[in-house]
Amino acid sequence: MNLAKTVSLLLLLVTLALGCSDREQVIVERKNLVQGVYASGNVMPTGYYEVTSKVPGIIDKILVSVGENVEIGTPLAKLQNQPNEANLQIARNQLELARKHAAPDSDVLAQLEKQVENARAVFVQDSTEFERRHRLRDDNIGSRQTLDLAELRYKTSLKSYQIARRKLSETRSRLEVELDNARNNFIAQQSRTGDYTLLSAIEGKVYDIMPKEGELVAGSRPIMEIGSANEFETELQVDETDIVMVKAGQTVHFELDALEDTVLSGSVSLIYPRIDTIERTAKVIASINPGKSPLYPGMALEANIIVREKEDILVIPVTYINDENEVILANENRKQIETGIRDLNYVEVVSGLSEGDVILKPGP
């Protein structure tokens, strides 16, 4: 048999095996398949935070520069607060008044001490009289009524003396507490006026400085951005329909617009347990290993979170199966199959087809 006849025979056998349909067709084959969840997000330095001031003030001096490495406690900026002299003066007056009242020779304490002294004098006198009447009664001198009256006066003066002492003690303690509160309030008001310095909360790098020297900043306005100098992470947005498949520790592959033909890797470290009601996405934090690639905060990226992997499984193209999990066989009959994991191009065939089976692409 010559070569031309051999080729013709092979073509005939293929035609008979695949049918005479003019539709696109594929053969069920085996592949390794990786199922991933798509996410998008940005690069951020680890430990990133915005430096803000607790109170409004004027930027008197910026003590660091963009790109500078800082330690914990490094002075960042010096602010001149807009003084609230009225509140400070009120606090000062309250402190002076509390100090005056709590002084050992204050009028308030002196008056109470005088009351204690008078009550004690009456108590001593009534006590002495009661003892005298008691001795006389033992000697059958004086009436029982006179003794009872002396005893009543003694007990009444004792109670008055005890009340006066307790009132003095309680008042002294209250005035000391009021003095301490007034002193703390004055210190707090004083700290909100004049100069004060913002310090770095972490060891890292200054990535941005917003205001300039001389600008007035509100208490909630960001002044600087600081984060780790060498360690980065990513903040990803995952669709709510996919978030249930994402787990901590799963591998993530990143593609960045700024780094062509470069794929970086990392892993999922934190999944926020809520869905954004507007974007319908969940926030996921993942580490990223930059290798030798330069990373900058805010870089846009796309991520593929690997949720499942299988080796040597039956697969078909995702375009060859409809929403009812049906495929078209070579004889153009429809057959429902069971599917498993999938990626963007292929889907696993769990049952319903065998390796080597031919299926047709559904028509438009």
C-alpha cells in the first residue's frame, strides 16, 4: 500500500471515529488541575498605620523625611496646639480652690475641727457628770431619775462627738480626692496647650507626609503614613460567592501591573468575617514574598488563591458543558455528567465520561 492510500485510510478511520459533524470537538483527556479563587487588591507594608493628632494644632516642625527609617519612639513632628485658655484658666482656678479647701488650716476644716472640739468638751463634761451621779447612786444619794437623765445626756453627747469626728474625717478625705482630681484635670488641660511631639509607634519607614510646616491640622486628619521597611502584605477583595472556599494558609499567586512577566507568591493570613454590603466582597490579608522585585505601597495586583489541586484527572473544556452539566456526545445525544473542581479553562469530570470519549461543542 502506497503512502497516499495509507493517509487516506487514516483520515477515513478518524472520520468514522469522530463522526461526520462539522462542530468543534474535543477528546476527554487527563490533566493536572488547580482550582483558584480570583481576587484583586493592593500591596501594603506590614504594620501600616496613619499618624494622627489627638487634638488640632499647627505643624511647627517636621522632624523626619519621606523614605526615612524610624525606630519605636522616634519623634516625627512637633505641633503647636491652639491653646484653649478659657478651659485652662477654669482648671487652674478649680485647682487653687481645691488646694485651699484641702489645706490643714483651711476654713472648712477649721470649722469642722472646732465642732469636734466643742462636741468633745460637752461629751467629757456629760461623761464626768454621769460617773459622779452613778457613784452617788451607789451610795444611795440622789434619785434614780437624776441618774437616768445624766446617762441620757452622756449617750447623746457621745453620739454627737462621734458624728462630728466622722464628718471631719469624711470631709478631709473628700477634699483630698477633689484636690487630686483638680490637679489631674489641670495637667490634662495644660498638656493640650503649648508644644507637643508625635512619636512613631513602630519600627519602619516613613512612606508619606501629608501636611507642610505651618499648616493647621484637625484632630482626625492623617499626618504621616508609616509601615514596615522590608515586609509587605496584600489587602485583597474576594467575591462573596467565593469567600467560603478561602482558608488561612492557602497559597496565593500574584500578578502586578507594574511587574510584567513576574509572578509572586504568598499565603492567606487573615480573613475578615464580614461582607461589604456595597461591593459584596470580603477582605482578605495575604503575605507576599517580593523576592528581588521592588514593591511600593498601593501597587495594584490580581491574585489567584489556590483552594484545591488534583493530579491526573479527567477534564473537558468549560465551554463544552452547559448550566445543567450536560455535554453533547459524538452522536449528538446529550448526556448529563458529574463535575468537580474547575479553573478558568477546564472542569473535572467525576463521572459520565471516559478517557478518549469525543464530545461536541454546543452551538450558539
